[in-house]
Amino acid sequence: MAAKIKKGDRVVVLTGRDKGKNGEVLRVITGDGRVIVQGVNIAKRHTRPTQASPGGIIDKELPIAISNLAHLDPKDDKPTRVGFKILDDGRKVRYAKRSGEVIDS
């Protein structure tokens, strides 16, 4: 099955405490069906000092389920579903169903 959400995509959160926030996908956890989105689902992490870092309280993004996310349409920045189509040159690309705009470049 082809992935509808990939690293670098712009997405919006549909449900939960961060509903309405949008950000860029930093990492996709494939086996789990979860992704890490920049600035979304943030938790405070208390770390002790090491030689590399001074320690303290750091904000950290936690994974969020793919089912709670929607792509942002490249044309008007509104949530859209994603489809697949094959171009004339034979490439299979993702496109926004809202506007028909190709997501993959």
C-alpha cells in the first residue's frame, strides 16, 4: 500500500487537543501508523544534565495517529483527502482531491 502521508508534507490536525493546528511532518513511524508533526502534540520532558546538554525542561513532539490528520491543499491551505493517479509519463503521484493539484513534485 502506498503511503498517503510522507515526511515533509503539510498537514492539519482534525481531532484532539491540538485540533486546527497545522505543521510539517518530521517523521513517519510506518509500523505504528503514527507520525511526528512539528509543533503538534508537545509534551514537557525533564532531562538531567549530561556532558552534551545542560538539562532542564525541554518541549518534545510526540507521535500522533495518521487517522487524526489531513493534508493541506497546496492551492488554498484547507484540509483535503489524497488520491493517486498515473501521469502520462508513467509516474504514480499523489494529488489533492479538493483541487486536483499534484502534491508530489
